[in-house]
Amino acid sequence: MGTMTLNTRTWVGAALALYVAIFSVTAFCQPLALLPLRPVMQPAAFAPHNMEIAEQPAQRVQGAVTLPDLSKITIPDNFNLSQAVKDILDKLPPDLRAPGSVSRDRYIVALHPNATSDDLNSHLQWIINMLSDTQLFDKDTINKFAGILQKFDSEFLRGYQGHFPEWLVALIQRSPLVRLVERDQYVGGTQSPVSNNPYVTMTGFLAAANESQTVFQRDPPWGLDRISHREPGFQGLYVYPPNGGAGVDIYIVDTGCNVAHDDFGGRARTGASFSADGDIDGNGHGTHVSGTAAGATYGVAKAANIVAVKVLDNDGNGLVSQVIKGLEWVLGQVRQNTTRRAVINMSLGGGGTSALMNEVIGRAVGLGVPVAVAAGNNNTNACDSSPADSGVVMTVGASTETDRRASFSNFGSCVNIFAPGTNITSAWYTSNTATRVSSGTSMASPHVAGMMAVVLSLYPSASARDVYTIIQDISTKGAINNATLNASINQLLYNGINGTRFDGLGRSFGLTGQWKLVWETVQSVWM
């Protein structure tokens, strides 16, 4: 029998390294016991909600990693590898160390950006082998964990999602390949960037918009009416460019969409589903949101296309990992389709934060895709939940018919703009002509997503930051009742179409109210 020339701690670390090597997992062979433990991010559970920047830097692994010189180690003939793993587990905190403990939580794991597909596959094989080791625990214990549920293997993210015992999560965190581990969580359907654009200004956008042919929609949903007029109240008209949104795909990351609904006129399609409920909208939330973004009757951008990405089930719930998978798919589509521009709407969120979801959103913005997200419906700080806290999106609060912040709408410095979000009529999923009136920041966000599509149809080469800047520059300032803002920005969405032609002429003749409506009607016929 040989002898050990290293101390016990190093011996255990080397034993673990050898244990991993037996399964040919070269990516995970470094001594796990030598690496510091990083805390798992623990966001709260999510609930429904009814600026382009440089890529975010990855979090670094703490401490240096050094491979031991295994040539100096002599392993005893009767050495038990499983016992070595148990020895390591005994050193973990009491709440993590029981191999048989069952965690109901699922986890999302992100590898470092330089990790390859081979690294990922080897790492996953190590996990599979650990969970199937009957020397560590009995089959009943093994069967309690689903293991690896899905993997992310693209240029945007390499990692995986799964259901693991917490002791295994503690070991996963020690891998030099692993950058971040966070608990998966449920989501549901629910500062201002500095203008640095040299060629797009408020005046320039208004001029470009008004040079295009404009048309009127009579008796529109009140939200469309409000965003096309500076004055409070209702004018009974929605003024818009008929080609607004042409050449733009709006990806609705939601419950799916009834793409056959008459209001879409063949401009909607099902893109992908990451829900066990299939790709049909069995909830209605996604159809309603899609109608507000681009419906012929109920939508802002009436020439844009809708692409439904289902990440929420028919109860309106989903996991962050499903949202990430959906976003990953969208980014792949954006990469492939270079002839059309894209917008993402995320009328979802909840009560916690997700660094990984925000990171993938940042990748979308980096590709030039503007993203509109709901601020949330909890009447609390929007910065306390994702994706509203992203910092690279337009986070949309809900306003009422009387230009107040809706009582349910989240608020704070993360809110970039307000848009109509109460009593919004839009398409519904139950038939191809069905409609429904709904309220929520989920209804406010697609107003902004539709406006993003309009901007991109006028400026096809604009970056995501350009789009954000334009929308905020032309917004109606000071429109929201200050007493209700609760430290939020006082800007209301405005489409700018009648900003110089109609409102300007109307005011120059001193026209208001119904007389102004008559003047605009005359203009629509003769000008």
C-alpha cells in the first residue's frame, strides 16, 4: 500500500479530480475543494403583469485555479472514490450537505463566455454521472431529481437548466467553467438614455413622419387616440402612417398568439414554443398584447409583422429558463434575417431579478433590437424585478384615461416612459373576431413596442439606442399627474405623426376641442 505525500485536504481534492477523470470529463477535472464557494442568486417568485450598451462583462471566478501534481500522489489500493465525495460533502454547510435532501428549486447555470460546446457537454456528462451514482445514494433518492432539463448552447449563452439537489449545486458552483448560478423562477404575463444620435432629432423625426402619407382611424381604442395627440382627453382619431412598422418583425415573448385572428390580416405567425402547452395561445394574454402592438384595428404599427414566441403556459406562467430559451431563439432569427428589423416585447415579469435573463436581453440590444418591457403591476419599485430592472430596455409604466399613473403600475427610476394601460381593447384568443378589454402594464408595453417598429420603418439603420432616444425625445413631457408619479419620469408616449402639421396648424388658428377635430378632418380630405 502506498502513502500520501500531501495533506488530507489536498488529498480529498485530488481524489475528486480523479473521480471526475474516470468519467472522461476533462472540463471539470480541477480540484473542486480548492475553489471558493459562490452564493446562488435567490430571486423571489414571479407573478403575472395583467440603450444599446456594450455587452455586460461576465462575473469572474474568484481565486486562482491550480492543478495539483498528481505524479506525487500514491493512491491506496482500497481507496473509495465515493467516500471521497462524501468527505467533501461533510465540509459543506449543514443546510447543503445532505445528499438525500430534495430541493424543489430548479437552477440555471451559465458557463464562461470562452467555454466551448465540448466543454458544456463534458460538464453535463459529469452531472449525469454524479446523479446516477448508486454508491452515493439509493435509487429512490436519485429518482427525486429530474437532473438536466435543457441546455443553452449558442453564441449568446452556454449553460443549462435543471433540477438538482443543493449539495450538487454547491459543487457545480466550484467548477472553473461556471460563471453564474441562479435559481430558476416563475414569470407571468404582467435611466433615460442620453441622446447621442448625430442624425436623428425630435424635429427631424417629426418632419420625416409628417412627410409620409398619414391617415386617420376614427373611434380608435382610447390608447391609440391618446398617443397621437399632445392634448389630454380624446379627439376620436388615431393619426398614423399607413406603412408604420413595414419591414419590422415584433417578437411577442408571451403566451403565444391566435395568429389567425382577423385583426392581423395574415401578418402574424407562430415562431417557436418553449412551453409544454404547445404553440397555441390558450390564455389570451399574448394575443391581446400582439393586437395592441400591430393589429389593424387595435394596433400602433399596422404594417408590422407579429412573431409569437411562447414561453408562458396556458395559465400565463413560465420559468425564467423558458424565457431565456425563447430569447435565444429570437436572437438566432435576428442573426439569420438581415433584411428585416426586429423589436421584442416582454409583457412579463414578477417579484424577483434574474441576471441571466437581463444578460441575454443585453445581447439582443447589442444586436440592434430595441426591447419594450412591462414595469409590473405591484405598485412598487420597478427596479426590484426583471426584466424591468435591465437598464438596457424601455420599461413601460401604465397610464390612465385621465393621464395619471395607474394605481397598480410599478414606478421609480427604472421606468423610462408611460403609455396607456387601463381598459385597453384588443384582439382575444377565443375566436378570430373576439375582443377583450384588459388593464395592466402588459397592455402599456406593446404600445411602445409598436412605436419602436414605426421608428425603425422610418429609420431602418437606427440602433436600439437611437430608437429609445427618438421615442423619449418626442414624448409628451409633463403629461402625467405629478402627484401620482412616485419618482417616475414624466413622459407619455407620443407617435409624433401630427406633431408639426396638425397640432401646429390647429394651435396657430386657435382651434381646440371639436373645432380642432373639424380642422383635422378637413385636412385629411384636402391636404
